[in-house]
Amino acid sequence: MLVVQKFGGSSLAGAERLRRAAAIISDSAMAGNDVVAVVSARGDTTDELLADAKRISGCPKARELDALLSTGETGSAAMTAMQLADMGHDSVSLSGAQAGIRTDNIHGSARITDIDTGRILRELDAGRIVVVAGFQGIEDNGDTTTLGRGGSDTTAVELAAALGADRCEIYSDVDGIYTADPRLVTGAMRLERIDYGDMLALALHGSQVLHSRSVEAAMRSGVRVHLLSSFTRHEGTVMGFFPDRPALCGVTRDKALSTVSIIGRGADANILAETVGILAHSDIIVTSTELFDGGCSIRVSPDKLLPALELTHRRFFR
Ligand code: ASP
Ligand code: MG
């Protein structure tokens, strides 16, 4: 089998976690799979690089920002490959450009236009584990681009599609998709499966679990994505086409917009009205509402966002 395994920044922060991620890759290779790993920058590297840039320049050029931010993932890939070599594997790290990932020239939020898989396939043929730097590509002039925050997910899904991978796994610090972010809401329940459409609605309304473009890419190409934790090795959540999906699948908040959204094909005007009513009971004033394809949302003042999220979750998911 050809397996693509992506690791998020928190799964690679520090030597211990990096070893843990490498052990997952190693197990997969030892089981006889061809493995392409995709890695994010370690820990908070991207935020730190952004802060460094701001200290130096009030208005850095997007091209230079991409040149800088991409180093987070490039370094991460090299270190993962080193760790795998230490474990006795033949491994090679590749930048986005080396991996054949071509993009448009919109620096900071480039889209992958095409992937030339030649180099990756040659490395796999030679028996190597390939570690690709996520979040980056190369545009027609040869300049490095980045895909937008969270973009390594998209690198992984697009690679899985281009390579015709048998399995695509995305590892983070949470073991799948929950009815609400389990770090914010007690009693949130893990979903065994989630439909592409529901996941896209979650991603577009504030959930940070997956880059929304990665969901679009998975949907377009029919790649099934297994969302797993590199810490627990639990079951996780499978994202795919699931026509029998539940009427309501979860709630999410968007901090920037100060909204809480209820996601699911059954989240209609009645659910919206009920939500406004429940919140009014707790003295939370809803300042605006919206019905959209696949869900509904309410806006509250920023200090009421978390209580509104908890109350909404309690009403519909417990
Ligand atoms: N390192 C980038 C970010 O922090 C990309 C990613 O992790 O997916 O947004
Ligand atoms: Mg992410």
C-alpha cells in the first residue's frame, strides 16, 4: 500500500514528539507500505517566524514572507528524515519544489495547480521513506510560495490524490472530529465518520482541525482521510462521502467573527430559533443570525462566545 501520513506542528514539537511521529512512520514502513510523510513546522515555529518578520519590517513583501515561513516546514522535514535514518530507515526530505508541487503565484495563500510526482515515485522505488515539507510549493518563476495557515493538510490531501495513495492519514493532537472542540467544551463526543460536506462547513465556520482547501481537495478527488492523534493512537474519525450522515454533526465557533455555528443538514430555521431562545434564557443576546447551506450561525459579543458554544452544544448534543 502507498500511505500518506501528515503530522501537524504540535505532533513534532520537541525531540520526544518528533520521535513519536517518526515511530508511527516507521511502523507503517515496517508493515511493508510505501510511505510519504508530510510535515508541518514544529510547534509554534510559524508564529515565531511571523513575529520575527514583523520586528524587522513594518510591511514585509509577501514573496519574502513566503521565503521565510517555508523554512519552518523545510527544517521540520529534514529533522524527521534524520530521525528516520537514525531508526534504520533509508529516508529523504524534499521541499515542496523538490516534491514537484506547483502553485499559482498568490504568495501567502497559493493554490496547488499541479503536482509532478516523478521525484517522489523515484525515491519510493529506491526504497526510501519520503518526507515532504508541507505548506509550500513553487510558482512558475521558480519562487517559493506558501498555501495559507494550516496549508500542510492541503499538501497531504493533494499528494494523496496525485499519487493515488491507498490511505491518507492526518495526525494532530486531537484524535479526530468531535461534536465541539474537546479542548473548549466538556462532554464533546468523537464522531466515527464525517461527511465531506459537513467537514467543509465546519472548516469554513471556524473549526481549525483541517484547512478548508484540504477538505475541498479531498471531496473533489474522493480521497478518504483518517484523522488521528499521534499521542493516543485511538480510532479517530474517517472523512468521506457518507450519505447517511446525521442531521446535526457539531458546533463550532469563529473567534474572529464571534459566531457560533451549528453544522449539519438538519440545522434549519427551527434549530436557529431554538438556539436564540436558549441563549436569551441565559441572558446572552444574539446580535445577528445566518442560515447557510449545511448549517446556521449566531453572532454574540466576544465575551459570550464560549458560554454560547457550551450552551448550544449541551442543548443539541447531550
Ligand atoms: N506551519 C503552517 C501554519 O502554522 C502550516 C501548517 O501547519 O499547516 O499555519
Ligand atoms: Mg492544522
